[in-house]
Amino acid sequence: MATLARRVFKVALFFGLFVLSVRYVRPYPYPMPESQLAVWWDASDWLGIRDPEDLIFVVWVTIELIVAVLAYVVIIRLWRRYQRKN
């Protein structure tokens, strides 16, 4: 039962970190400046994506996921170090 509780806690921790990264990692200013929008259009044309919003969504969800994973790894390592000292 304790193992299940630890696993549920870890999943909840990761989900909470992902929600925080979605909330506080800002993808771009709204409304987007013309120069920045031109870069997204060029990138989406180069990749063969019709709508640059699709590209923006995928890129920023990936960045937010990376931020959540890094925060999760740091928290888990710090917790293990704390547990070893005690």
C-alpha cells in the first residue's frame, strides 16, 4: 500500500509541476509582434505545416514538458539526498 501511495504521489507531483509550468512559462507575448510571427510562418512553411499555431502549440507544450521533467528530477534528487542524511 505504501508503494502505491508513493507512486500516486509522484504522478501527482509531476502533474502539478506540469500545470505550474503551463501557467508560468510564457510561450510568447500576446499579440505576437510581426517580426516574431514572420519567423513562425517561415518555420511552419519549411516544415510543411499549414498553420503556424499548430507548430507553436507543439513547441511550447514540449518546452513546458521539459521544464516539468527537470523540476521533477531536481525535487526527487533533493528529497533522496535529504533522506540519506537523516
